[in-house]
Amino acid sequence: MTEALEAVKPSRSLLTAAGRAIGDYMMIRDGDRVLLGLSGGKDSLSLLHVLLHLQKKAPIKFELAACTVDPQSPDFDPSPLKPYLEQLGVRYFYDSQPIVEQAQAHMQGDSFCAYCSRMRRGILYRTARENGYNVLALAQHLDDLAETFLMSAFFGGKLRTMQAHYLNDAGDVRVIRPFVYARERQTRDFAKNAGLPVIHENCPACFSMPMQRYQMKLLLEQQEKEHPQLFANLLTTMRPLMGTPPTI
């Protein structure tokens, strides 16, 4: 029998940021069944513990499960997640698919990361659909939104960023990002201080060449040193692009 493990209480600042976003965008509603996309990185593990804390403290009742999609990339071993989720008492789904191999063989006119992300998302939707989960929680944070915004403006000629809460194309799963107000340094600090079992994914396609997202990250870091209110201003700028809560 696996020994039970207590969830770690996240920092007040991280809980506040997530709570505000969940409230502002009506992300979690009474009776929701939430499936967390869990890569095992610092962001998704932090969101796991935020949702576990809210599940105990929030006035609304919701169920929580997690799903890991293993793209079978070298040096990525998510096997420690299964006993960890079992110790926490969280239902866990695992799906291993040769996404890396498929990307190398089939992607056309697309980045490796975009192809992999699209394939993973499809598997998460299917897992949610087949098991009766109506909400998919993803762990992208404000830094991710800002990087996406700049990439879209610089290289795509469009004003776009990730949406905080939206309905998938099939109309049967709501997608939420409770960390849209949270900074990456908050999840990094929490994961480190709490000793979370972070699993690092070292995909050769992502790290073998300078990527546009990494370039945007460096640009934002440099600008924030000179302009401390940079991300607050970017959030204000991006709000009209972050969508409105679905009505269903």
C-alpha cells in the first residue's frame, strides 16, 4: 500500500494570482471535473498543488485528475509521476505516443514544438472526453503569454496571445489557464522551496538551435531590468486578447 502524501501549500502570492484569474475568468464552476495537463515540469506541478489547495478551501466543489502525455522524446522520463500522484490521491492518466518520431516524419511547414503541442492537446482532449472531464487545466503563465504576444507581433504580424479560458473547437471541453496572472519566477521558487519532484524534459528539437520563444524570453528579461512595470503593462495590453469566459 502506497503511503499517503500531503499536498504542499503554495505561496500566498501564487495562490492570490491563481485565485484572481480563476475568479475573473470564471474558470472553475461548481461540479466541474478538471483534468490537469501534467508534464511534470515546475509549472504544471505548481498548478497541481494550487488546485489541490483550492479543492479543499474553495466554496465550490470540483473533481481533479491529471494526465501526462509522453511524446517519447529522449531524456524525458515521467515514470516518477505515477507513484507521486498515487501518494497524493489524485487520479492519474498516462498516454505514451511516438510524437517525436511522427513529427520528424510528417510535419510540414510547422515548427516541431507547434506540432508536438497540437498532438499533445488532442490526446488531452480525448482523455478528458473519454473519462467525463469537462475542463482541461493548462499551466502556462504570464511570461508565456507575453512571449507569445511578442512572437505573434514580431513574426506573425498579428496581435494574439494565449486565451485565459475558452471552449475547444469540438465544444465539449473548456480550457483554462489559472496562471495567466502568475510569473514564471513564482512557480520556479515554489517548486524549489517545496522540493517538488520536477521532471526536466530535454527535447533535442527544442534545444539544438536558438528558438524564437527563447529569444523573446531574453528580450523581456533585459527590458524588465530597465522597466520594472513591464509585465504589468503587458498584461493590461493583452487583456482584450485573452478572451471572455464561455457561457456553457
